[in-house]
Amino acid sequence: MGNSSFRNPDPRRPNLHNPGVHIRRAILADVPGMVELGKANPAAAQWSRMQYEQQFSKSPAANDFHGPEHFALVAEQASELDLSAEKRIIGFIVASGLETDWELENIVVAAKSRGGGIGTLLLAGFIDHVRTGNGRSIFLEVRESNQSARALYRKVGFKEAGLRKGYYADPAEDAMLYRLTFFEVSHNETAP
Ligand SMILES: CC(C)(COP(=O)(O)OP(=O)(O)OC[C@H]1O[C@@H](n2cnc3c(N)ncnc32)[C@H](O)[C@@H]1OP(=O)(O)O)[C@@H](O)C(=O)NCCC(=O)NCCS
């Protein structure tokens, strides 16, 4: 089933609230900045450095044609060149896909930079990647109490897709599941 309310914010649109912010594909050298940002934000999925680094391992593996594809974007504060490369990373999104089905694994924006559209730009960039690769759906889990993230997901068209009781620990909490499903365009129109 398609999702009729899907809206795709244009990730190339200038971000008026954060004029110096540049969204780009993440590289291995961004991992220290991503780890720091993740640690500073308890609501984000807490990954080790190794888990982030695995996002940049060759994918799919040479002997595994069905291995997952990884995708990561960072938001960089490009106007503050006096900051270390690590400190310039103010947001990121990481995801993985198996064939046409994707999972959004983590999205974080630095607390001082929230509310200015960076989360929307990161999500829109990821959605563009999935759509242009003919992806079929994006799935995610989020803490039930995480109202800002849930509002962001709804804003770009995700629909609630269930609940996992007691999914999270420290503190224990249920997970809300969300899914964004793309239209499959029909080409059955009769020629004039
Ligand atoms: C969720 C998060 C990534 C949003 O990033 P952001 O840059 O602030 O998001 P945006 O400015 O693009 O806001 C997009 C939408 O999110 C919602 N939103 C953002 N902050 C919100 C808040 N404090 N309260 C309610 N809704 C909020 C709004 O719907 C907003 O759209 P609007 O500006 O048109 O009203 C950010 O709050 C964050 O990093 N949180 C901590 C990590 C986290 O919870 N990650 C999700 C794990 S599943």
C-alpha cells in the first residue's frame, strides 16, 4: 500500500535557520564526531565507535551479494572553521537497507542546533536516497516518550505501525514503530 500523505522536503533547499550548515555523505573520518554527538544525546541510539565504523566497511561484502547497504549523512557547521573537524559535526543520520527495505537506525542533532530544520534536512536526504534507489519502505523504532522525534517522523509522512512492549532499557520503555511506504507508480495508462 502506498502512503498518500508523503511529503518530501527538498534537502537541497537552503536552510534559512542554519545558513552555515552543510549536509553531506559521512566518511570514516567523521566517526569521532558522530560518537561524541551520540554520547551527548541520551535519546539517540547509543552505539560504540566500532558500530559506527562498521557503517563504512565495504558493503555489500564481496562474498555476500545480499549484505546490507549502509547510508549516513552528517550536518557540518561549515561556517565555523576555527572549530575542530570533530566539533563541526552538529548532526547525523545513519540507516541500513536490505534490498528495498530500509531501517533508520539513528538520527541526532546537537541540542544547541535543534528546531532549525537540520533534522528535517537529514531525513529528507535519506528519503531521497531510498526513493532514487527504488526503495520500498523505511522502518524505525522510537521511545514512546520521544515526542520531538515522533513529530519529526510524522511531519515527513511516517505512519504508526505498532508498538513493542518493553523494548528499551535504562529506562525501560515501549517502542513505537513507524513506517514510510512509497508509492509504486502504475504505468497502465492507455496510450492515446
Ligand atoms: C529529533 C531531532 C533529530 C529533531 O531534530 P531538529 O533539527 O530539531 O528537527 P527540525 O528542526 O527539523 O524539526 C522538525 C520537526 O520535528 C518536530 N519537532 C522538533 N523539535 C520538537 C520539539 N521540541 N517538540 C515537538 N516537536 C518537535 C516538529 O514537528 C518539527 O517541525 P516544525 O518545525 O515544522 O514544527 C532532535 O530533537 C534530536 O537530535 N533529538 C535527540 C536524539 C533523538 O531523539 N533521536 C531520535 C532517536 S529515534
